[in-house]
Amino acid sequence: MSILSRRHEILFLYDVSMANPNGDPLDENRPRYDEETGRVFVRDARIKRTIRDTLAEMGYHVFIIEERKDNGELKTKEEKVGNLDRDRIIDTYIDIRLFGGTFAIKKNSWNWIGPVQFAYGVSLHRVKMLNIKGTTVMPSKEGKKQGTMLDDYRIAYGLIAVYGVANQNAAEHTRMTDEDFEIMLKALWIGHRGGSVLLTGSKIGHMSRLLIDVVHKEGSLDLIGGLHRAVDVVSDKNDEEIRGSEDYKLSLERLAQKILRFKDKVEKIRYIADEELRVEPSIEEAFQGITVEKLEF
């Protein structure tokens, strides 16, 4: 298996319906929200968490994941690593090869910068924030006749765009391969469709909509950058009234213009799109002059 041979830039779109895409534990677990723009955002750690948990479900060894001993206590780094040395850690754990990691175990310390990095995801439109009141079934103290009041914070709907980069130069240090990258893309796509990490009470309602992989030519050190800021939601409804993919079309005009300026650096564009997403112009039409291939997961 060869080390990642080319630079990749990723654009990933998923939507969230009646759910909490990334709650802030320091703010009553409210969705992370930019009050000036009315848009929600999602930390890169949330995206990586979904990928890691999905990789584990796919049968791969993942280091940054919760593991418990028979007595219920969490395993420490030392207990997880055991007698593995630096090279065997890299060889064993796919998430270390993808995202890097920092280790300080006994007398050894290692630091790997991950070849795959994501920017914060952000919704492509203003969202409607919801505060749903409720009560718990069981009283919290003796003598109470009803359960405790609670607040459940969600968004009505949001189409979220995520931008990522896979850096072939950093891949040399973690020995991330082309195969690792393909596996990561699959985990990104299927994890946001049906991964168990998002099949919880507050998370169910996620759906992958579009994944574009811009493959640079071998030796390219260029970066197009900011792909998530070059797509637009076009709708007759006000942003906060949007409740599903049927309420808008996704315009790729600005994205195509942005990528085509780097046409001589791009080898091909690969993509997978959900059939319910209405895209204009079509991906084949938008990127005329560049080889376009469909991904299948």
C-alpha cells in the first residue's frame, strides 16, 4: 500500500432535521450558534468523532475512542497501548494515521500532525432554533409528585457544509495510505447516514447529501481553499422556514468558478450525491473540462 500520493480537498454536505448537530456542554448543550449570522456551526472534533466511531463499527482499530474495562472503568492510554512501540501504534490505529495524535507514555512522547484536517462546519443558511420543554418521567427527589423540568434544544433544519484537506506531505509522517483515505471518505459518508453515534435521541435526523473529492495532480502543493463558502442555497422561502431538501436548490456556480481557476492543478473530481438533493447546475455540467467520476459506497 502506497503513502497518500496526492493532495485532496473535500467538500461534504449533510443536513440535520429536528436534532442537535453539535451541542455545547458549557451552554446547556445548546447547538453552537452564531447570533450575528443566524447560522449553526459544528466543531471539527464532532466530524472526526463521527468518523472514528464509524471506523470502529466498520471493524478498524481506533485509538481515540471510549473503551472500558470489565469493571466499567475507562481504559488509560497506557492500558490501550500496552507494549506497542511508535511504529506499531501507527500501523495498528487508522485514526492516528488519519488525524494524528499526541502521546506521553512513560518515558516516550510522540506527536503526529494528522494529514486529514477539517474546518468547522457551518450551515449554509440561517436556521430556526427550537427550545422544546418537557419533564422527566421519574421525580428527582423524594416527595416530588412529578419529574424535573427540562429544556431540549434543537434546530428545525440545517444544511451544513464541511471543508477538509488531506495533505500528502504530512501523510509521510503517519504513513497514511491512499486506501486509508478511501476508507475515511466512506466512514464520513455512511457515518452521517446511519452510524450508531448519530442514532441517539438528540442526533437522529442527520443525512449525508453531497460529498465532493477534488483530487490534485501528483506533486501539486496548491490549495483551492474554502470550498464550503462557495455553495449557495437558493429558495423561495425565508431561511428559517426551510424544513427539508425539497424547499431549495443547491447552486454550484460559484464553486465551479473557484475550482476551474485551478483547473491545471486538478486531476479529477469525484463525488457522491443523495438523490433527494437538487443540484444546479449538475456536477457534470458544472465541472466541464475536468474528469468527473462517481463514488459508490
